[in-house]
Amino acid sequence: MSGGAAARPVPPARARAGRERGAVLLLGAAGAVLALAAGAPTWVEGAVATATGVRGVDAAGRAAAPAATALALVALAAVVACSLGRRVARALAAVVLVLAGAGVVAAGAAVLASPQDALTGPARQVSGRTDPQLQRVGTGPWPVVSSAGGVLAAAAGGAALLRGRRWSASSRHERDAAAAAPAPAAARAADRAGDPAAAWDSLTRGDDPTR
């Protein structure tokens, strides 16, 4: 007989729930990080007429759609909350994750729909005019990349919201099973040693109290 107790096998239901939970949280984290990373490159480029000619202007994602970067940070925090919180806290964090992901998608779509709005601020600084005349305005692929990250984050939040109860149920089932398991022989012997009446009953039945 080995000195240490044998490791108790993990129930299949809990193993499946753990893998599912890990995959969902990884999906949400990947979406949030993707949206954050997409905010660094240039989203919109164009040109503006100045008193001396035409000058190029551009706007990075964090300037063109600051809400996308802020909501990506919110989504990342919601993923962490989903991994640490209990059932109610996890459900609230999942809702936040869905909303943050949808907000990232909306911010990226707004830039794609009206890229000139993202260049208004830089164009005013370059031209010195309050109503700059923008030319050759175009967008790169990064608003789409950011929106894709928002989609992943929102999908992970929806999955956590729908499947989070199953994750809690599997853990609770294991705790209930452990509580219902019979006490080891050593624990029963300790109970008899602490209860003189139980020890006397054992003697009357012919049990050896020293075993």
C-alpha cells in the first residue's frame, strides 16, 4: 500500500465543462486582444487642401474610433471576471462581454460607413480651417479586424451566458458527491475514539478498538 492517498479521478462531466469553459474564455480573450491590437495601426487616410497645397492626413484606430479601444479593455476585464466569479457574477460579466463586443463592432462599422468623420480633427489641425476640404479618403483593413475581434468577444459572452449554468452544475455535482461519500475507516475510528459510548458499543460487538 502506498504512503499517499490515490488521486481521485475527475468526473467526465466536470472535465467536459472545464474544457468548454476554457475554450469560451480563450475565445473572448482572443477577441478582446485582437480589437486592442487593431487600434494601433492607421485606419483612415486622406488628403486635405491647405494654403500651400495638398497635404496627407491619417488617423490611427485609437483616434478614429476611441470607443473601440475602450470597449476592448472592458471586454478583457469581463473575460477575467467570467473566469473568477461565481454563477451570478459570471452571468453579469457575460452580459458586459456581449455588450462590449457589440460596441466594438458598432465603432468599427461607423468608421467604415463615414471615414471622413475620423479625419476631420487631423484635417483641421493641418489646414487651419474649421471646414477642411478632404480628398481621396480611404480606409484600411483594420476597422474590419477590430470588428472581427468584437464579434469573437460577443460570441464568447453569449456562450458564457448560455452555458455558464452547466459549468456551475458540474462543479456542484462533484461537491455533492464528495459530501455524500462514506467516511474513511480512519475517520470512523477517530469518531469512535472521541465518543466513549460509541467505543463501548464497539467493544460489546467484539470489535478491536485499537484497529
